Amino acid sequence: MTRILVVDNYDSFVFNLVHYLQQLGAKVVVRRNDDISLVELSDFDGILISPGPGAPKDAGMC
């Protein structure tokens, strides 16, 4: 099973994306952009960075 990390940039749209990925058979893990470390990224087959409010410079890890 494909493991996908979804980085949530505090936008409600992220859960639409999560639902679509799950329908495709992916194992989805959602983490907030300010609650993730670089070390964790290697545990996943793919990473989806969600849209979010504000400017990119205001986002946590992203």
C-alpha cells in the first residue's frame, strides 16, 4: 500500500484531498506544517503539500 504524507497548511480543503487519496487506496497520514520533522519524510512514498492561507513564507516547514 502506498503511504502518502499530507502536509496540512491549516486549510479545510486538505481533507478533500485526503478523501480522494484514500479512495485511490493510499494510506494517508496528515500532519500540520509546524508539527513535522525532515527525518519523518523518508517514511513515505509521496508527499502532498496542501494549499493554505497567507504567504508561503508564513508556513511552518513548507
